[in-house]
Amino acid sequence: MDNQQTIQGNWNEIKGKLRSRWGELTDDDLLECNGNLQQLVGTIQRKTGEARESIEQFLEHLSSGSAAAIQRVGDTVRAGAQQAADSIKESYHDSAASLRKGYAEVEDVVRQRPAKSLLVSFGAGIVTGIAMALFLRRR
């Protein structure tokens, strides 16, 4: 059986299903196996007398069900990631449109009042220069 890794990876969940199917199994029996498929099949055979093929079919069913569950989780995660990416893209496009609109408005103001815009820019430069000088002086 090539589902050894699936069974070992989901051992805690599978233990409960094994005990439901074969009530004769004890916690010690399952602890002894600790996910080892061959040892598990042998223990179940010894305790229950059930045929090896029947046990292996049940374990195959368990591991394929676990693989399907993992696949569903993966699909859900991928869908959520795609939704987040779409939301970020939409937000980016909205922000870019807002920036273009804001830039166009500033450009219109500068065209309509070039002298006033120049004085405001010059004043902002002076204030920034003074603030930087004070900041550097404190260091």
C-alpha cells in the first residue's frame, strides 16, 4: 500500500475511525503502531481475525478520504487567495484612478494660478528647509 505517508500524517484522526470500526483495538495497540501501516494491519488481524485484504481496503478508503479532504482545503485556500488578489487589484486600480484625478486637479490649479502656486511652493520649501536645519542642529 502506498498510502503510508497519508496515514502517518493523519494518524490522530484515523485512530478514532479505527476504534469505531474495530472496538477491540485499545489505545495501547494503536500507540504501538504509531502510524506504521504494516504493523497496524497485523495488529488488527491478530485482534479481530479479519482478512488482511478487507483491512487494507478500509485503510485505503480512509487515506483516500483524507486526501480528498486535503484537496478540498487546498481548493478553498486557493479560492480565498484569488479573491484577496482580486480585491487588492481592484483597490489598486481605484487608488491609481484617485491619484490621477488628484494630479489632474493640482495641474489645473497650477495652470489657473501659476504665480500663487509658485509662492506656495516657495513657502513650503522655506518651511521644510528650516525644519530640516532645526532637526539637524539637534543631532
